Amino acid sequence: MSRGEDGAGFHIRADRHRHFTTLYAAGALDYGSAPLLKEQADIALRATDHPRLVIDLTEVTFCDSTGYGVLMYALTRVRRLTGSLVLVGLSAAMRNRLSRLGVAELFDTRRTVEEAKKVFPGTT
């Protein structure tokens, strides 16, 4: 397990499991904090050839365009590595924004981390 904090209250906890990594994000995902999420996603994605990544956004209180850009970055990297990405706990506002951006259908989303684990073979 690793942790990261941006100094303005945004923090991430990474839990590495046998078949996947979960990043738990909390606070405002914005211009100042998005690099921390990007860094933690990169670390998780470098850990294996075919990464499986869950990003839990349940405790994210705000997300600006930079935050959405990092989510797209993570999705692009995961796909390039033939891995999987699941977003968990999207608020109604975040779902709405992803829809308006025209990218909602690109993301696999689940309500909970437990539901997300079932996406990955060998984890149940």
C-alpha cells in the first residue's frame, strides 16, 4: 500500500492486490492534484505487462478538466498496454460531465470496488 498527498487536501491510497491495483482518490481532483493521480496511475501501470486498474472516485468532491484529462490519460495508457481500467463511485455530476464530453461510453464503471473486482478474471 502506498499513499500520496498534494498538500491541498487531495490524497490517494494505492492498494496492490494479486490481480489488480486500486487507487482510492479523495478531495478535489483539479489542476493542482491531477499530477498526483497521474503519477500513481503510472506507477500502477508500470508494475505489470497487462495492468488491471481500478480508480475509486467515491470521495472525490470536485473534478475539473485537468482531472478528466488524467482519467483519459489513464484509459489510453491502459489500452495501449492491453490492460483494463474500471472507474468506481462516479458522482452524478462526474457521470454527466463525462457524457457531455462524449467519452462516458469509453469507461467501464461500477458502483463499488467489490463490483469492479468481478470484472477481472481470477479475482473472485
